[in-house]
Amino acid sequence: MYSLFKNIIGIFLFLFIFLFTGTKIYANDVHTFRYDTTLPKTINLPAFQKDTTGKVKLLQKIVAALQFRRNARAREQQRVITIIRTVMADSMVATAADIKKLNAELSLQQNQHFDSLRALIDKIMSRPDPVPATDNTEEEPIDTPVAPVSEADVTALINKIIPILQQKEVEERDSAAQQQRLQKIRALYGRASDKVDTLPVNDSIGKTYTLQLGHKAAVIGIHPYWMSDKFLHYNYTTISEANYYGYTTSVNAGRIPDSLQFFNLANNRTFTFYETDAARIDALLKDETSQLHCIDSLLLLLQRYHAEGVNIWLGGLNGKQRSAFTSFIGLLYNNLTSAHPQYRLTITIPPFDDAAAYDLRALNGFTTHFLVDFTKAGGTTAGPLSPMKGDARKAIEPVISRLLNQQIPPSRFILLLSYYGTEWKKGADGRDLFTRYISYSDIKKRYPSDTSVYYDEDAIAAVIREKDAAGTVTSEIWFDNASTLDVKYDFILNTGLGGVAVWPLGADDGYGELWDVLTDKFVSIDTTFLATVPLVPVTEPTLSWWGKLVQKLRHEAHVLKLMFTDPCQLDAENRHGHNDDTFFVWLTLFLLFITLLIGFLYAYNLRMKGTAWKWRKTMLRVLVGSVFVTAFFAIAAGFLNRDVPFGITPNMTAGARCVTIPMLDALLIFAAGIGLGMLIMRLLIRPLLTHEDKP
């Protein structure tokens, strides 16, 4: 009895301490006062219990479902726990309605993105907690039952979240791989194009090679005149063509500076001739004299700034101007190619030519590329400038599919994409109003990095939604960032299109992620293998004097062969340390000594023995032959000597291009001259001599 009484007393004492001292339990840590939060809170995830109150923490539900879901991987479980710990407060409670709403939102394709998931959870987080009504009575508040969260809803939610997290994991791996590729590309910045490296094949041989940065497809960077000195921040290795916007016939347009520093930093330079005024376009296309004047101005620009081509960007053409525009382009093309065959001509065309103003099949014979313009906003529905799917009039995939059906090669089309976003005012009647273009840098400055960004998985575009105090969306900003451009660049490369044109350079000034994805996708490392070389010095066997003599004679025979076939190859060997003229000089001197000795013997015996000497004719033949052989090697020595004006490459022009003729040709010319001289002497001069004039 005493034991029972003691236990009852202990239970009442515990209840008194728990109910009246204000003790609050937070996972592992305990705060002794109701509002005491000076100590840090440690969030440990409790085991999931059956929801009996009608409310459940979303964090607990998701974690519990992952812990007991048989096919969930441990990494996915931990990722869910980490993400929701990051984005959700411990005090946040999700009702069954929240679970159902989140399920419905994630069923939409445009929300099936990691950042969209975060934005949806942030939306639940931002809901204000209910404030209990003030009650001065001593009665305890009664909890109102709330509909319980079904296990089916939680399971469906988990099935939607896991693919999103898997996609995020893939994106993180791709980002790490991108940084590795960029590191390799940046290591080649400033590298000399003729620098040669050696790649070991095995322990004894290797291959020499050169590395250069190239492009998988064209990358045209368009710099408009109003971007001022932002060109100082461009990556000129990434862009394959620098285009200046531009030249126009308007008298109100600013004058192009005499010195374009933008062009001074670029290699491949072009101009854009633009016109937006319908009256001026009509006047130009109707008058051939005006067209010739315009063409002359463009040619002067190309010559003055050492540019290689021009892009024609006319706005608002109509169907009545179709034939006149084609004639103008043909006239421009003929004048450009006549002035310089390497001049290029490109034409900017709309994604949907509803007026049938562009005869693409006819224009294809004049242009290098068509720039498909995805930089103009239109319509009454908020959306991006360059959606991947959707409206066939302005979405990339249907537009390119329609253009390729014109039977024009894909490499002729270049996507003109914008670094501007579009800002829309949402209309109450469902009709949205386009308000302005906003640059990527302005978007980044206006919205901090923790701003909720939604992604439309159909359009492949990012969108930021602004709301009023009531939670109604009042405006949207649609734009491209590194993630969306990555997908569009892949489409360009996988479809075999000609490349991308960026409008305008400088709109992302201050931020480098758009340059990074552009460089990663389009800049390539080109390797050129040159030759196979030994990795260790080749030890040549020691030759006897006879072997050295044979080797020397073989080499000089090779030199004689090259003199008769390809003397410029001798010049290349001379640069590698071979000095062939010395041998022939000494050989000529030796033969000259022998010839003089034979001549002395012939003269001595002829003087002492007279014409009765029986070896007289034989010795004379030997003397004549020795003279010819000596003369031949003397010519060869002079031919190989770099210090004489008729040698292969004189010293005073060292490094110049080899310009010479084979020695065989020279000897044939010399022999033909001698033969022609003898023929002239025999046929023309000798008959004129009298008998007394003959010796």
C-alpha cells in the first residue's frame, strides 16, 4: 500500500513539474523557460508516428516515407533530409492540404526542377502561423481536428521529389565536369600556336603534337554601339566572330568611330547593317542607285576596319518587298565577292516569316549563314524570348524543324539568342502586357541569389514571379541563365546547326557564368600530331673508316639527287645542321688539281714527243673529261653555297621562302644555249666568212 501511494505521489509530482514550470523540449536540447531560445536548437529527426492530431510536419513525413520506402537509396534519403533541413524551419507545419497542393504543383512539368521544388517549399514556409485567440478564462484551448495526411499522398510526393533530386545530382556532377573542361581550356590561353609537345607512346618512342583552341561551331558575339567600353571584359577566345552593331542609313545615327578598339582585340571581324524604319527600307529597296551607294559605304567600312563580312538585319519586311530584297542581296553579294572573294554575307531572319518576305531558297545562294532572330518579344502571354517548345511561331524546336524543311543544310542556320530577359505585367483578364527588356546583369543585381526561381521545363527558361501583399502574381520576368542556355547550346550542336549568335555582348557584364557555359560548349582543344620521335637518344654503332666513307658517299649521292629533283628540300636540311657545300668545294679543288696535273703531263709529252706520241688522243680525251667533271662539281658547289646570289637561299634573306629550280633544268637550259649558239654559228655566221677569213 505504501509502495502504491509513493508511486501515485511521484506521478503527480512529475506532472506538476512538466505542466507548470514551462519546460519546453526541442529534440535533444531542453530550454527551461517557455521563450528561452538563447541556447542553440539541434534538429534531430524523430521516428515517424501515426498522425493522430490531423497535423504533421512535412519534414517528418518525407523522412519517414524515405526511411521505410524499400527501394529508396540511402543517398537519396540523406539528400532529402539535408535539403528540407536547409529550407524549412523546425516550427513549420504542413497540413494535408499542403501535401496535396505540393503534389499537384509537382505534377506540372514546369515545376519538375530542383529550384522550383525549393520555391514551392518556400511558399509553404512563408505562410503565417495561425495566432490563437486571446482567452482570459482558465479553460484549456481545444485543438480543432484537421484532416489527416494520407499515406498515399506522402508516397506520391516522395515519388515526385526523388527524380528531381536525382536530376539535381546529375547537374552537380555536370557542373564539376564543366569546371574540369574549362580548366583545360584556360590552360591554353596565350599558348604559342607553334609550340610542340611530345606524347609518350611507350618507353622508347613518342609522338610530337601541337595544341590549339578551336570551335565546334560558329560563335558570333554582337557588340552594339551603346555597350561602350564593356568590350574590355569580353572573352575573345570564346567568340569566333566579333560583330559590330552597327551601320545604318539613318542620318540621326551616331558616327562609327575612326578606331574601333573592339575590333582591335578581335581576329574575325564583321559589321551589321541594320534598319528598322519601314520608309527607309522601302526607299532603299526601290532605288538601285541608293543600293549601290549603300554597298559602296559598306565596302569602305570593310576595307577601313579590315573586316571580313557584313550581316544584313532589316526589320519589318513585307511580302511586297520579297523580290526587291532578294535582288538587293544578290547585288550586294556580287559587289562583295568582286572586291574580295573572302568577304562573307549573312542575313538575319525572323523565326516565323508570316509576311513571306524572305525567299530562303534564293537567298541561300548568296549568304554564308542565316541568323534566326529569337530576340523579339510579342504576344499577350508572358513567356521567354526563345522557348524550346511551345508556340510554333517562336519556339526553337518547331521553328528549326520548319526551316530545315526548306531543304537548306542545318549548318546554314545560326540561332540568335538574347542575354536580355522580358518583364511582363500580369493582366486580370488573362492577357499579359510586355513592359520592357531587362539585361541579365540587371536581373542579377535586382534579385539576390536566394530569390525563388522557377523553371519551365517545356520552354527551358527561368522565371521570377513578383507578388503583392495578397499573394497574387503581379509581374513575371522570363530570362535565360547558364542552366537554360546549356540545354539550348546542346540542341545547336546535336542538330548540326551552324552555331550561336549572342545578342548583345555586355548584357551580362559583371557575371561570368554565361561566358563559362558558352566556352564549355563551343570551344574545343584541337590536337595535331606531327611525327613519331624516339624518347631516348639513338646510339649509332661505331663505324670503321670504310663504313664512314660509304655513309658519306651515300649522303652526298642523296644531295646530288635532291639538286636534280627538289633543291628546296636541301634548304630544309641545311636548317637542320647539314652543310653540303663544303664537301663539294673540297671535291672541286681536288678535281681541279688533278685536271691541272693531267694538262701539265699532256703539254709536256706533246712538246717532247710531238704528234708521234701514241697516247696523245687518249690523254686529250681524259683532259677534256676532267675539265667537264671539274666544271660540274664547281657548279654544284656554287649552287649549294648560300653566299652566292644564285644559291638556294642567300644569307641576306635568311628565313625567306625557297625559290629555285632543279639543277637538271638549269643544265638543260645551259646545254640548249650552247647547242643553239653552235647552230647559229654553223648556219648563219660561217657561210658569211670568206676563205681568207677562215683560220
